[in-house]
Amino acid sequence: MKITAKAPANIAFIKYWGKKDEKLRLPANGSISMNLSEVFTTTTVEFDNKLKNDTVKIDGRYVKDREKLRVVNHLERIRKIAKVKKRARVESKNNFPRGTGIASSASGFAALTLAASKAAGLNLSEKELSVLARMGSGSACRSIPDGFVEWKIGNTSGSSYAHSLHPANYWSVCDVVAIVGEKKKEVSSTRGHTIANSSPFYKTRISGMREKVSGLKKALKNKDFTKFGEIVEEDAINMHAVMMTSSPPLFYWSPETIELSLEVKSWRHKGIECYFTIDAGPNMHIICKERDVLRINRKLKNVKAVRRVIINKSAIGVRVV
Ligand code: PMV
């Protein structure tokens, strides 16, 4: 069977950085995210008797080496569960630049998990899909359920998965992504997680995470945008402090990232309530209320470093299309 699935990227409000179990991809801390409406991956998978090897095409080009191996390893996990031997043809398209801190591995592995498992004849539950997607890329488990999502740490593979806290239409929070760089990052987040604990600040960050997660859940529940935004911004800076102080240090920011963070603060002081968050890349995610999106977009047009703006609302999770 040939199946196509579409999955959104997600933006983490509380970030996942560092693992407590490398092999199982169990995170060191819980995280919370929102699926993004305008940045997604669409993936088609077909198992075929005639194929000798898996073929993997991403954004129009056959990939090789490490990039291909990661996909093939994921197909192996699915073949094992489905007891299928056939090789697969995988074709995946992103509607945004990949590897620049817009969670392409999240949308990519979420779409691959649903398309490949269905094409292999499996009918997995949301929880099973989330567990499986996590094995491909940690944050991918959060692109499976709808809307506002929590990934609980878990102690075993089966208990570390994401679930929906609120549906997509729960709150009209937006993520205005300001693209300042489209160059692929030099150090992948997969590698970054493995050195997170070399930062002297890592333990301190992890020790405060439980409280931060419950604070953010409470702010979400009460739709308290100020509290929510403050925690989001603080956690992003906190994560980047760990990244910058790990060994070797990881600087995902560019000068434009700093420039924009100062802009966001100044807009806030002028009465446009917005906060920033940044993943493993230089691009800025500006979190705001829907009513302020156009004003922020206009302001971004005056910032020279900004090449492109993508305005996202909260979205549903992965689906077969
Ligand atoms: O799932 P990974 O290995 O790509 O890690 C994601 C890491 C961050 O994007 C920086 C944070 C997060 O929680 O999404």
C-alpha cells in the first residue's frame, strides 16, 4: 500500500535538551509544545517487493549516508513490528528550510512514522505512534497529537510519549517565525543532546524543570498570556545558556538572533505583548496573540536581517492525507 501522511513541525514552549537514556531517547525533562499550522512535512511511503534497498528522497534529492541511515533505521523499527520484509520507497517534502531550527526532524519523523506504519499494514494508536516517532527524533513524538502537547519523561520506552493538553482551537496564540538564516546547522540537535550534561549549568536547569512544566501548564489552563510568555522566553534563554556552555560549546544564535531578541523586548515595552523562543538554529519564533500578528509582521518588515516571515496558528497533529 502507498500512504501519504502530513505532520506539522512544533515549537517547544518548554524545551527538551538532554537525554536520560540515549538508546531509548528518553528525555531528561518533560516538555510542552504547540503544533504549527504553516510548517509541515508531507511524506509518502510504499513498500515494494521489487526493491532491493530502501530509497529516500527528501525535498527532491536522494539522500545518502547518515541522513539516509536515520530513515532506514526507523523503517527497520516499523518492519520489525509489522513483520514486513519488503524495502520501501520514501519521498518526503518540507515546505520550509530544513535543519535550521524549525523542527524539521519533528515533522519529518512524525509523518514518516504514520505513513510507514500504515503502509506496512499497522493501525497504531496515537500513543503507539508517539512512542515510535520519539525513537526517530525526540521532538517528533510531540507532532503526533493535536494542538498544545505535553511530552512526559517516562521511565520506559512505552511510557515516554506525548499527549494533547488542549485542542488546536483552544487558544489563539500564534508563532511568527522570522527566518534570518537558512544555512543548515553545523551540529545537529541529536549530537547536541549527547553533550548537554557537559555544561556546568545543566543539572541546575534540569532540577527546576518540573516546576517550570507545571507553571506553564497552569498558565495555559488559565490563558494567562503574560505568565505563559515569561516562562517561554526564560526557558529558551536557559536552554541556550546550557548549549553555549557545553563542551564543545554550541552557538546556534547569529548576530541577527540577538538583534531580533532586543527588538521583541522593545516592542513589548511599547505595548505589543510578545515573547521570543529559539530552537537549535538562528531563527526567531515570536509568540504573540492573534490580534497582534499584523503589527508584528509590519515591524519585522523593517528589520533588514529578516528574509522571510511565517505566521503560524496552533494546528492538529499528524494525519493521513
Ligand atoms: O528532537 P530533536 O533531537 O531535534 O531535539 C529538539 C531540540 C529543540 O528543538 C532545541 C527543543 C525542543 O524541545 O524542540
